[in-house]
Amino acid sequence: MKDPASKENLLATLLQLEKRARACTSAQELTFLMVNDTHALAPYRQAALWTPGAGGDGAITALSGLAVPDANAPYTAWLSGALARRARDGESGAFQAQPDELKMWAEHLPAYGLLLRLPCQAAGETASDALLALWRDTPWQRSEAAALALLADAYAHAWRALAPAQRRPRAATWWGHLRHGERRTRWWVGLGVAVVALMCVPVRQSVLAPAEVVARAPMAVRAPLQGVVDHIAITPNQPVEKGQLLAALDVRDLEGRLESARQALAVANAELRQNQQQALVDERSKATLAVTQGKRDQAASDLDFYTRALTRAQLRAERAGIALFDDPADWIGKPVALGERIMMVADPADVELEIHLPVGDAVDLPEHATVQLFLNTAPASPLPATLVRVGYRAAPTAEGTMAYRVRARFDDGGAQAVQPRVGLKGTAKLYGERTPLAGYLLRKPLATLRVWLGI
């Protein structure tokens, strides 16, 4: 271990640090000085500043080598709890790890620690002191501890000087200002009773969720066979008639197979005629007549299959409506599997509302609950709808969240003369059962508290 600095150098460093502490213009600048520049007076490897707070464990305000410590980091949370216990016990001076701290201490901290108390509260205030903790690999010398204690007192003085001039009044002070006689007390009691009564007023639950106008019963146009899309004959959202050509698959391979099937059928017909003629005079040819007939039937079946497949390669609309699909360029040249959906044909007047209700916002929705749709294109003109069904299980959405799929039908008549277009998006407001105002306001906080408490 290196020899300690001379008394003259130690005193000069102490005075210089005190001067710099009192010259700080903000609490952030002072805390940075505490955990980093104190090293000039007594070498150490790590330093932390703990300050009391509303929580029982306080908070780590500054760490050596870091501009801003992460309050949610596991190490910071553990260190805050360890220093909070020492603050409650009144511990100061040299300290080491307790039995329940050995694992984390050995992983993150040197063996020898020194705890310096900073009385940062003004006279008469009862809040606990802040703690400046230093750690290094060698034991602390008595002279170093004494010098650091003097420096900690200077740090505390500078901290109090930087504190706001207007402090919160103590409980007795603000209670005295609040109570100016019996009449004022009665007013406060009446206000409390009014708030309690207001919390018991029943209100209707409501929740907002993203929504989209979708077709109620669209007809899917699927690939009738495996192949490659050759071209799309229509544009997205184009009205189509029954029997109109929608898309076509590449038929070059089918045409080749069809021609081969024709040649095979011609060969099979020739073989069958020859076999039939020889069967009149040759018993052996008569025995193979059934086999030749089977080959001819197989060739005819193949020809019929490829002929019908060539016809099915032309995808036509089975009903009138509008075509729902994305950019045609995304499909041209794309291989499709048997039964893969290419587009949908839907009735533009037969639409309904699809709502993705987040799991965290789900409320008890009664049968035929009222729904209001606020379209992004017309947010000031809500469209009324009625709940049809709610999915029994939450499913992941395109945004990566879990939500229940809700369907609602638009109400007929009224100001809504024309159904909204398929694909329009907006925000839906769903109305649930009535509940006290307190339950409405505290529903989410109570749910979060229940998760934290595990009940």
C-alpha cells in the first residue's frame, strides 16, 4: 500500500475541494464533484451519493464515472437499499458487507467501504441525512477518514446553500394555516363529504380502441392451382361484375402439358385401333385389348384435366362488388400455392366495424352495447354502431400488442345515409355497464396494484 500524502498536501487538497464545493452553482454540479473529485483527497475506486426520498430506500443521486445513474438498474436498486439500511441504523465510518450482501458486494464493489454522513437538511427538519459512500481495495487510514469527514461537512454546507429558499412548511405549519376557526373546518368537512358523494355517483364505463371499416361477408378469390400470377386485370377498389376477369395465372406450362396430353391421346387411340384389328385374328392381341383401352382412357382423362386447368387459370368474379387487394405490382410474377388468397370481392354496402380492444383497456361490455366510431377523415361526425360479438381470446395485432377482436354493425337510418368505405380507419368508443365514479377512475390503478401485490 502506498504511503499517505503529507499533512501539508492533504490540507491544501482539502481546502481546494472545499473552495470548489462552495463555488458550485447547482446541486448537479456539486454531486458530480462529490463522487468524482473527492478522489484527490483520498484515492478510491468507486463512490456513490445516496439521498433520502419519499420511498423507504431513497435514491442513488450520483455514481462515480457516470453522468446520470439509471434508477431502474438492478445494481442501483440494490445499492440504494443497502445504503438506506445503513442510514436508518445511523451507521458511519468504515463498513463492510453484511451476510446478505456478500454476493452482490463481491461482484460490484471493492472490499473496504467508508460511509460519510451529509446533514443536508436545514435546522429543525427531521429528514435523514444523505450518505457519501466510498470503496477501495485497501483499508482506510485514520487520517484519511478524518480529512474526509471535514470535507463531508463542507459538502453538506454547500448543499444547504444551494437548496431552494422557499421550503415546504412542516405539518404543524400548514395545518395551522388551514385551520382558521370552526367555520373553515366545517367547510373542509363539507367538501370532503361532497367528494365522497361524488365518487359514489354512477357513471357509464367507456373505452377507446383503434377501429377499421371492413367488409362483413367478403368472397375470397383464391388460386385454383399452383402457379405464377401472370397479370392482374383490375385495379384496387374497382367495381366488378359477376363473371368479369380479375386475374390470370401463367399458362405456358399448362399449354405444354396440354399439347403433350393431346399427343398421348392420339398415340393411345392409334394403339387401340391397331389392337382391335389384330384381336380379330390374334388371341394374344385380344388379351391385351383391355390394357390398351385403359391407356387410352387415361390419356383422355389427362387431356380433360389440363383443358379444365387452363380454363381455371382465368380467375373470374363469382359475384358483383368491389375488389379488395393491395398494389397489383406486388402480385405480378409472384408464385402462389393452391388455395392462396389473391384478393377479395365484397359488397360495398355490406360493411361492419372491426375493433381491436387492448387487453389493458378491456371492460365488461353488455350485449348490443353502444359504439361510436370517430373516423380519421371526419373526427367531428361520429357514426353510431351496435356491438355484435367480442372475441373470447386476445390475439396479437400488427402493432405487436395483445387485443380482443370486436365486431359491430353500423346503425341504419338517421344522419348516416351512406355506409363508410371499406378500409377507413378511426377510433371507436365502446360503452359498458355503469359503475361508481371511484371505480371508473381507480380501475387501472387498482389493476396495476393487484399485479404488483400478486393478489
